[in-house]
Amino acid sequence: MAALQLYYVTQISYFSILPLLLPARTQTTVVASEQIWYWTYLVNWQIGLNGWPEMPSLGHFCSLAVEERFYLFWPLAVFLLSRYTVGAYVLTPARMDALALQSVAVFASPKGRGC
């Protein structure tokens, strides 16, 4: 909870207080026009769609955005997927570890070509 509060204190400081202290045309004014992405934890989508901002002073919050959505959707995924015990063994997402290991084995083989 403290991390969440610190995140919003940072947002308020950056978008409300810092522009008053710094002259116009700084990176705060550039990022302020895109602040909705930061308030909604969607900055990673904005970066994915448009690339890194010209002045990525808050770009490091993209990892926090990914983490927050994981914590939002993971309980729902566990709840829904726990009902499909057979699916946990046969569905493609459940077998990604084996597929990834096979891919590593292909590239680690002496010829680098697998079979």
C-alpha cells in the first residue's frame, strides 16, 4: 500500500508541483500532455504503441504498470483456470515451459539446428 501511495505522490509532484518550479518547455510539459497514461497505469501501452518518449523521465514506471495489472488479473485467472484441471496439462499456455526448454535445447545443440 505504501508503494501505491508513493506512486501517486510522485505523480502529483511531477504533474502539479514541478511545472510551477521549472520554466516552460521542459520535459515536465512534454510528459504532462501524456499524463493520463501514468495515472491509469497504462504507460507501458503508450510506450508500446508510440515508442519511448523523447524525454523518458517517467518511463521507468512502465514496469510498475505491468506489475499492477498482473496483480489485478492474476486472482481472476487463478479462479477461472482452477476449474479446468485437465486444461492445466494439455492447453498450450500450460505447456509453454516445455516448449521454451525445447527451444533452448535447439539453440544450445552443437550445430545450433536441433534435430
